Amino acid sequence: MNNTNMLSLESVLVQQAGNIASDMDGEKVMLNVKNGKYYNLGEVGGEIWNALASPAPVSLVVETIKDNFEVSAELAERDVFSFLQHLLEEDLIEFVSRP
């Protein structure tokens, strides 16, 4: 992870390669082949994960969660930022310059 990047609505992120994800009972579960860890992303996390299959700005991810789960923009933004920060800390996603 490049620690010099700050997460913002304009940040463009994408999934890191080397993860195997699957849907189980409406929730997304994932295996990171590199570190051998399993992750249960849940329903909302699965939507976020899917939104980052190709490079996407954080603002688009927030909009997707707001619309799909009918939550306020503030709640969507807070939850998306928190989840993305965890994904960055686990090296599951990365910053890209522009799509």
C-alpha cells in the first residue's frame, strides 16, 4: 500500500489481484491467496468489493451503496470510507492514478 495516498471521494481504487471471492447466502466471502486469510465481506462489503472490480472513484462507490441500500449520503460515505480503509490496511485494494 502506498501510504502517501489519502482516501478521498476523488481517490480511484481497484481490487488487488490474487483474491478468490464467492457469494454465500447473499454475502461475499473471500480468500486472499497471498496471506491465506479468509474474509467475510458481508452484503454491503460485497457490493463495495464488486464496485472495485475495475478502477472506480470512491464517490461512485458511495453513490452505489447509497442507492442500493437506501441510506443517507452521510451514512454511506462514513461506512464506505471505514470499509475501504480496512481493505487498504489488509492490502486487498490499491490506489490507481485514473481509470
